[in-house]
Amino acid sequence: MKFSQATSSRRKCRKAHFTAPSSLRRKLMSAPLSTELRNKYGVRSVPIRKDDEVSVVRGTYKGREGKVVQVYRKKWVIHIERITREKVNGATVNVGVDPSKVVVTKLKLDKDRKALLERKRAGKGLADKGKFSEAEVAAMENVD
């Protein structure tokens, strides 16, 4: 009997994570939505994108807000405008922030992003599948 290809080996999971291609890193680099957006769209988190507006909730830059300038998938970080530091030679560079340490406050919506939100919301609706309502249970009691 052949089992699924999923593994729980720490070694293999870490290798799969750190050698993941860019297409998978997009999904792995998701960020949670703010409470308002979560209630509005019925979705908890989305893959982060270039022009989203975010607020940092952990770390040195906690409380800072800004627009995502770059999603640097190779380094597993995002760059946010106005979160920079000055190098010794005087040049300013963006500081990488982990996507899980930010909250998305405003989404850049296009047709693909709207479709993604609709798909995720529809998936949540299937949680009630197979459940009986109280009216159906009461009707079933006097069948025999």
C-alpha cells in the first residue's frame, strides 16, 4: 500500500522549505489581514504583494506602517517604505521584515486577487457540509 508523500521528518521539512521555488515561496510568505479586512472578506491571511499597505506588529520596527516596496522571495523578507537604515558609507538600504510579523491593513485589489479572496471565502463555507440543521433532526426523529 502506498501512502501519501507528506513527511514529518524535521530534516526533510526544512530542506523542502529552504529550497522551495519562488512559486511556493509566494504562498509561504503570507501575512495575516487586519481585523477589519478579515471581517470584510472572511479570509484570515493572503500572500503578500508589492503595493499592499502593512503595519509591523513585532520586532524593532513595531508600530511602523507603510507600503510594501518589494517582496524579496530569495531572502524570505519584504521591504517596506520608510523602514530603512543608513550604512557606514552613508547609503540608505531597506531593512527586511518577515511577512509573518506584519498585518495587512490595505490590499491592492485586481481581478486575480478578488478571485483569490472569493475562492478562499467559498472554501470556508464548505465547513458546514454534511451537518444537519435542528429542523432536519426533528423531522428525522419521527420517521419510523
